[in-house]
Amino acid sequence: MEERKVTSTNYENEQELLQCPVTYTLSIIGGRWKAAIIWQLSEGPVRFGTLRDRVGKVSDRILSKQLKELQEDGLVCRDAYPEVPPRVEYRLTEKGQSLEPVLEGILKWGLANRGA
Amino acid sequence: MEERKVTSTNYENEQELLQCPVTYTLSIIGGRWKAAIIWQLSEGPVRFGTLRDRVGKVSDRILSKQLKELQEDGLVCRDAYPEVPPRVEYRLTEKGQSLEPVLEGILKWGLANRGA
DNA sequence: TCCATCACTTACAAATTTGTTAGCGAGCCA
DNA sequence: TGGCTCGCTAACAAATTTGTAAGTGATGGA
């Protein structure tokens, strides 16, 4: 994990902002590829490479990072099988699944209001 | 408005990402102070300075920028009264108000899942 | 005259996010 | 032996976001 500077002018703000449940939620799903990842995983477990191909133009590094954050936030689970070449599957946790209705609300609003 | 480099490696991704209604919505409400701003305005019009004091530790520049983006996205309206010193009120548009149920969904999820 | 008010803006600095490129390791298979 | 797969990481580069500090302009009041 890339370390975060605690002397940051942002740091204090962030602590306070995360007190707000809305900001907390947005900080979890706000990463550039996270909604797409969750969307893909909502159908069931998906392998790393498959995810990379389906999600869009993500690089390995970025996909890896977003997945790691999703794991840390408890939305996604990683299952590694000891094979060669390695096989790793990602899937939603219960917490991750509980986000789906929220994402649907966001989706519907987007559909209704984009381009207006 | 600060210009955006079109040679950016990010630019192409962004165009594609905004095709997704979820990502589109998140890009609109995802700014650091935007949820808080919308929240404040949901009660009715608020002046710039009042907003700055209520929203948290925002600086003038940042609040101004977030408000401008919210206006461009059609969520917020600006009413300026020709007085001295100037008086400017911000309020939600209909489009902005239509976000409230979505934000409530986000809020409820955050309340239920923070700290779990 | 001089200062205060309010909603900004300008110039600059710092942190964060996202991206590109190249490589690794273990074992299967030709 | 040598190349291949797959998930991942390291080193680096670029863009974006957020922040701080210091103005500005018109006017009313001391």
C-alpha cells in the first residue's frame, strides 16, 4: 500500500468528512473503476484477467489497487487457488451485495438525468 | 475554469466511463464537499459565506469551484443581488432536488455499514 | 479618508489518483 | 531448454484535486 502523508493538509479534512455517512459511502465506491467492478462481480465470481478484460481500459496495476481497496473496505473477497499458472477469483461479500440497491438508485438517476 | 489537457491519458477513459450512468452520477456528486453542499441547500437557499461556515473547513476557492461545477451540472442555481457588499444565494434546482432520495439511499447504507 | 464587508479570483504549492512499462515466479508443454 | 500463462509488483510519469495566502472592487459608515 502506498503510504499516506499524515502531515497532509487533506488528512484532517478527510477524518472529519468521513464522519458523514454519505461521504463515507462515496469514498468507498468512488474510485474510477469501482462501480464497474462491483457491477461485474454482482453476477458471481470473476477471475482477475477476465475482470480486467471486461471492466474497460484498466491496467493490471490499477485494477489490482482498486480490488485491494474494495477488499479493505469489506466489499470484495479474494479466493486464490494454488495452481500454476495461478487462478484467483474475486466475489462480492454480503456487504458488497448490500450495495446493489444503492447502486441501482444511482443508476436510475443517471439514466434519467444524463443529457438533460 | 482550469483547462483540462486533452492529451491526457485519462481523457479517453473518462469519455468511456461516463457512458455508464452510475459513473456519470458519481462524477457529479463525488467532489469532496458536494454532498455536504447539496445537503445544506436541501433546506433552502443559502448565502456563500453561510455555506462556507456550515459545510466544514472549505476555503473560498474550493467552495467556489465546487459550486461552479454543481451549476454546470445543473444541480445548483445562483442568485446574485446587486447590493454592496454583494449578496449571492445558492439553491437546488429541480434536478438537484431529485437527487435527494438517491443521497438518502447512500446515507442509509453508510449508517448501516460504517464500522462493521 | 480609511476601513470593513462579501463573494469571489489569482498565483502557487502539495497531495492524491491514475496511468505506462517492464518484470517476476512456478510449473506445464513442445 | 525455452517459451508460455496468470496474477501481481516496482519504478516512474502525468494529470487531477485540494489546499493556502493574498488580493480585488464597489460602497457604506466611522
